[in-house]
Amino acid sequence: MSETAAYMALIETASSDGVQNRLQYLTKHGPHDMGWSYANILDVAKVLNRQLQRKGFFRVYLHVSNGENGIRYSMKIADLTTYPEPELFNDPVDGRRYLVHSRMRIASITEIARPKDLSEFMSVDRRKPDIRHLQLGFLFVVDPEV
């Protein structure tokens, strides 16, 4: 994987209801952590932490697959903690416990004015992003907004 990309972003799937619940929680309570079970975050944690130090954030783009397909939202992430072995995480939004490989501090969630297709993103390893890869973990892309 190339570490020459100016700024990296992640793409992940989400449901419209899940995004709306998290947005409501963010509006009422402010920035909070969200846990992720995908272990492939460990492959890019060093790059993302360096980006956090330099830029102060990275983005997670959310591909909403129910209703209208496409990248509909972006989350600005202000902190990242990773775990080589899964750790328990209590999600403040739904109150459930999860085994996670990472937790990310969500600073904001923004709806994208014009939903984007995966084909509009460039993978950091120059492969074409594919919707089937989202079932295996995060997609690592060059952030088009930076």
C-alpha cells in the first residue's frame, strides 16, 4: 500500500437509520467514540495517526445501501485508537457492547450535497474501489475533499 497519498480517507457501509441516530446523538451530546470491528484498520493506523497529527482529522465516507445507493455522508474523525486483539467497546448511541479493533472519535457528520459513486474515489493502492470489498472491511482511498 502506498503511503504517498496526500490524505487518506476510509469508506464504510452504513444504514440511513444508523446515520440519523448517530447524528442526533452528536447534536445532543457532542463528539463521541464509535467502535469498528474491521481488523484491516491495523494496516493503516500509522498513516492515519500521522494524518491526525498533521491535519487534525481524517474522514470516513459512508456508503448508504438502503434506499438511495452511494456515498451519502462523511464523518470527520478527530482521534483513533487501535487494538491488535479485539477489545470490548460500549457504544454510547445504541448502548450495546461490541468487540472492536478500533475506536474513532466522531467530531462531525456531514451530508454530501451530491451523493458520490465508489468509482469517483481513487484507492490508495491504485485499485478500483469495489462494493464487494466493503463486506471485508474498510476501503482506503485518497480523500477528495482535502
